[in-house]
Amino acid sequence: MKVLSDLFSLFIATTLAADVRTVYEFPKPTWLENIDTMRNGSLLVTSIGVAEVHMITPSPHKNATSSLVASFPNANAVLGITELTENVFAVAAGNMTPTNSPITGSFAIWSIDLTCKDSSAAKVHKIADIPKVDMVNGLEALNPHTLLLADSWAGNIVKLDTKTGATEVTLSHPTLLANFSVSALPLGVNGLKVHDGYVYYSNTVQHLLGRVRINPSSARAIGPFTTLATGAANNISVPDDFAVAKDGSVYLCGPLATPDGDTLQHVGLDGKVVTVAQGGVVAGTTAARFGKARGDKGVVYLSTMGGFAADGSRLAGGRVVSVTLDGAGKEL
């Protein structure tokens, strides 16, 4: 475990990124799958391979530290994470095969209550088993009692009532679908965020980023499904998770090396795509979140799985990376 001060061979589009650096690096072959941020400046990351959530605590005067916040029984992966209420987070835990296919029926949604000051005293409880959902990848709170789940395998978005455990598919569309006939990575809808009345989503196998306006209560579409950018037109290769800025533009993670991968890209509402950072410490980037601490909201934090070498081996352990935005790229 070490903090890296150099930027490796990182390419930075200086109009959007002023600084890119590793906050914390886990041992190889740790796969970090998702990330969320806290108001005190700490960062929460989920992992595949072991069903754990870790807290990374940065420090201006010494190396960042990592502590185990929660582990989950009968599971080997934690995918999505989202904040339900202040310092209370929901996560999706389940079982994955070595090729990252889901074990259908194995997923459950859990809550992690971090309202206490001591993270080792986090209160963890199961919200609901969700056997009818194949693979919970993206996870987003619509309100304190409603979660939206991106089922990457079934290719739809599911609403979960956290009080009753009831689920229903509320968003279905061709741009959400998986494709098992053309790809070894058939994941459909993957990343999922709610912003300004829209559900934003990425589709990995279809190489696209889209959004749809929804009813805030029913989570059903009340407008058209709009594609913001595609691989063919905008050099988006394997979109994963992302963060949405206040202006509705998107900072999109592309975790695979070729073609045009290992990237953090900025996607405007006009469809213009700019590579903010590529390679080096952002290799294998899987998810992004804006900071929530004071003075930290112009920073995008990334989780990574460390990146792949040409022979398929892992380049490094999973990293937590900070990308300080500059000029028009700032969230605030």
C-alpha cells in the first residue's frame, strides 16, 4: 500500500484538469468497482473479489489511510454505492463468476450507517434481498426511501422501495439492453445517476451515454430516451460509471485499455467529448464522484481496478485517484 506522487505517463487535457494524482493504492490484484464521497472528505470504495467497503481518509500532512467499514456474508462482490441520507449509504452485494458474470438471484441491498464518528462502529443491515434482479451494477437514490438499480444483465432499471423491499422495472428501452451475441462483456445499462429530473445512464456493450427525464415519484419516463454520445461518433469505447456536473455534463470512466480506453472523458450536453485524463494512474478507472467536502467540489474522485497489461494481467492494485478540474470543467 503506497501513495504515488508522480503522474506516470498521464495525458492531461489542461483545459479541464489541473492535477491528477493517486490518493491511495491497494495491493495487486484488488479490484475497486465503485466510489462515493463524504462531507468530511473521506471516500468509500467497493470491491469485486471480496465483498467489502473500505473508507479512505486523505490527509494533507501524511499518507492517506484505509480502513474496512463493512464486509458482507455469502457474497464476493460489492458493486454500486449511493448515499441515501447524510452519512447513510446503500450498497449492492452479490456473487460474480471469475469472468464477472453475475450469479442470478444472489444480490441484496444493504445499508451502512456512518453517522457515528468511529467508522469501525458502522451499523450495517440488509435492506432487501432482490432475487428477481440479475445483476445490480449502478445504484442511485431517488429519495431516502427509493433506490434505482441498473440491472446490467437484464438491461433495464428497477425501482426498489427500501421500506417494503418491493421492486418493479420502471425503465425499459433498447438503449438499456445487454447483448450476449456480440461481446464477451455483454453488460447493458451500467452506470446510473439522477440529476435535475433526469436519469443518466451508460451502456457498456452499446458504447453509449444517455439520459431520460423521469417522474420523480414513479421513476417512469416522461420524456424521450436521448443518446448524448456514442462510441462510433465520439470515441467512447467501454463506458462504465460516471459523475454528473451541475450543468448536466458528464465525467465518464472508460476502464479498458483499447481502443480509446483507460480514460476519464468529459461529455457535454452537445455531445462533444474531451479526454480529461488517460493512462497512468487512471488506467482501469471504474467509477467517479464529485467531492462533497468544503473546497473539494471541483475535484472528481475515481476508483480503478488497476488496469490491464497486454497479456491480461493486472498492472497495479486498485487505486483511488483525485482529478482536480480547472476552469470551465469545475463542478461549482
